[in-house]
Amino acid sequence: MTVPRAHILGIPRELRDMIYLFYVQEPGGYVYSPESGKLRAVNRKLIDTALALSCRQVSEELRGLALQKNNITFYPVRSSRTAFLFERVLANLRYLKEIVLNVASHEINPHLRERVAQEFPQARVMLSMITDPAPAYGERILDAVVSSSRPWGLAPSQHRAISDRLLELASCNPAFDDAAAYALQYQGDIRSLTTFRSLLSLQPILWSLPTRQDVDEMAKICPPCEALPIACDPRTNIYFSASAAAHKFLTALSEPTRMSMRQIRLCETRRSVAYPECHALGLVRFCVENTRLRITREVDMFRSVFPIYGGIKNSGWDDVPYLQGIASHLHHSEVTGRIVPWLEEASILTSAGMPIDSYSLVFLAPPFECQQVLDLLAEAAKWQDAVAEASQRGRIAPVQPLWENPWPCCRTVNFARIVESVINKRSFVRFEGATGVIWNMEALLEQAYNWSELRWSQEYESMQSQNVQFKELPSWLDIQREYLAQDMENPDSDVFREQNRI
């Protein structure tokens, strides 16, 4: 007698759903593999899809369940030669655009200025300084306008977008041709107007994962400038961000597949190229498309923010003699200065369309160090608020946040409010395990009641130059070893060793 073979479809649907759930769940979820462009289990094993292939009905019942029930983790992608060239092309592209915008700013008429101001209302003051600088300052204002976002209350990505739009509109003016040619006549291979027209059309996506062929094509239009202070030790691993890897993966999926996703984790464990602080902008459309998607971007401050780019030749913080043993401190200004661009970029995500519950930026460090960093930011914000208030009360000269700012504590117009929103938990940003306290500005103003302007500046400079002592700062040598290429035969092999650390 033949015993009929049992089939899963003979089980009630409620029980099948329980089986499906047990079947698809992977301990630790899925990890993106840049080598294959696919997801893997955390142990790098292939994901078991045998049950889904057993029959059409089971396949339909399982559709999307694995993506719903498993977190998907992305890590930085190692691609040393491609990433390094991409970084140099971007640096030279920005450098050349700044030169042209500075020299040719007189060709930006009020009509063009108003068009850009309508698109970027927050840039009206900056735009007025480009076309009508104060006579006493002249080119120094233009330099500040073109090269820095800090005085204007703009995130760096906004400043770049405004500069690009100005160049695009101004290039339609025939008189702009001569000005652009004059600006670029001594800039190496960028000499002809035709090349400059191509330069304007070059709009690389910062949060992309370009191939070497893509970057080579960009380099033909905008050759890397040898004069730029960007060097690469041949032993150094250079990375694209985890956010860029996620953007590439999500873009390649169909919309129905993306709609199944619920949790994405971006582990920024390495310093990466192409302005990584703004890469969340590339994820906005996916969060708008799927409002149930939650993206958590975890940034290891001591491995991906504080180290100086390039890794091998610069420690990024002070170490004991001969770079041996455990590093002990960073300067106050180094800590706040390297965190601030991340905060500025996060502060504009809401205006870019990011749903408030869809994204979070989490800075990671040992608990004591994480609290220290947040306290340092609050202290810097307190000084900025105090200087502004002292100026309003007439105790010191008016603060000039637009150019030649005599007050080094004024990082950006919105800095204090950005830090305040982080402390009050009204931001996408949090510091893991740290709790902030809103500063007492009046106490500082009372202490500084009789201070002269010189005394204000000296006291702040003294505070900024202090060393910040850390209890558990990682060994500088250990950090450098993590950036050393393990595969010297093929530095572009994109070996994905980080997933083994889960």
C-alpha cells in the first residue's frame, strides 16, 4: 500500500504561516554582499529558497515575507582605487566650480539671482553678497560665499546645490563664456570652453556606487588635479559608504519588492568618500515610497568620523610618542568640527521630504565617550548663544556672521538650535546612551559681564584648544591596521570582511 506524501498545502493556513515565519527568519537577519550584489545570511551562507520553489501557491504565500521579517544590514564597501579616484574627481570638480563662480560672479545679474532665490529661499543673503559685496571686503566675501556654507546657515549639500544652480543659469549668458575661460586658463587640462560646458553637465550622484568605468569617464571630463592636497598611501583601504551600498541595492529592486522591507541597518564603520554625511538624502525617496520602512544609520565616531581621511599617514588624534599604544585625546575643536557637518545634513532631511519616523542617525562610541561628545557640542552651542546675546545687549560689537567672523565659536547660524533639537529629542539624531542638558547661557553671560571683545575671543580659543581626555579611545595603531589592505594583489576586490564581525 502506497502512503500518500504529505504536502504543506494540506496544513491549515494559520499553521502554514507559522511554518513560513520560522522558515524565513535568519538569526541576525540578512547582510548585503557587494561582491554579488545580493543578500546573504550573516555567516555568508546563501539564503535558503527551496520552500518557495516547491510550488507556485507556496511561492505566492511566501512573497515578501523574508524581507518583512529580517533586518537587512549594509557595511562600507571597499574599492580602494575606484573610491580614491572618485574622491579626487569630486574634489577637483568642486574646486573648479568655485574658481569659475568666484571669477565670473559679476555676470550673475539680479534676474538670475532672484530665480535661484525662489528655488532656495534660505540662500537670499548669500546670493546678495555674490552680486553686491560690501566694498570694504571685496574678494574676501566672494571667497567666503563660494567656498563655505558655514556663514549662511546652509548645510554643505545645500551650498553645493546652490552653487551648481548659479553656474548652470549663468552659463546661458554669452558674457559668461569669456569669464569662465579666463578663470580656467591656468587650470591644467581644463582649458577649453567645450570642456567647461561638459564640466557643468557632470552631476555625479554622491551616494552612488560608481564602477571604475563610470569614474574613468568622469575623469576624462574633470581630470584629478595633482595640486589638490589629497594623497593615498597604496596600502590604504578606501571605502564607499554603507548608505551608498543600500542606495544601489534598493534602486535595483522593483517597487513591490521594496514595499516588503521593514528594517534596514547601515553600519558606517569606516571613513568613506563623497561627502558621506549627506548620503541620507539618497534614501528619502525610498522612505516616502514605503512609509513602513525604518532605516537606522549607525556611525562609529572613532572609526568613521574622527580619523583623518587617508588613514595611514595621519592619526586624526594625538597619540603617545612614535604612535604606539593607546591614544588619549582629541582637541575640542576637532571633535565638534567633524561632527557638525553630520548634524547640519541631518537637520535638512525633513525639508527634503524624509518622514520623521522613517530614519534615525545614531552616533556610536563607548558610553562615557558618547556622553563627552554630546556635552562638548552643548558647550560650543552655549558659547555661540552667549556671544550672540552679548552682542544684542550691546556688551560687545555686533557679531558679523557673514564674513571675517571675529568670533570663532560661531560655526553656523543654526548650530545652537540644531544641538538643542538633538538634546530635546526632536531630531533624527541621537548619541547612543547619552543624555544632554540644555545649557545655561545666563550663567556664562553673568560670568563674562565685564569681558572685553578680546577676552571673549581669548576665553573661547582657550576652551577650543583644550585636549578632550577619553577613557576608552581606541588604539591608533589598531585603527590603522583596519585600514590596511589585506589583498595587495587586487585592492579593488571589494572584500567584505566586516560582515564576519556581526
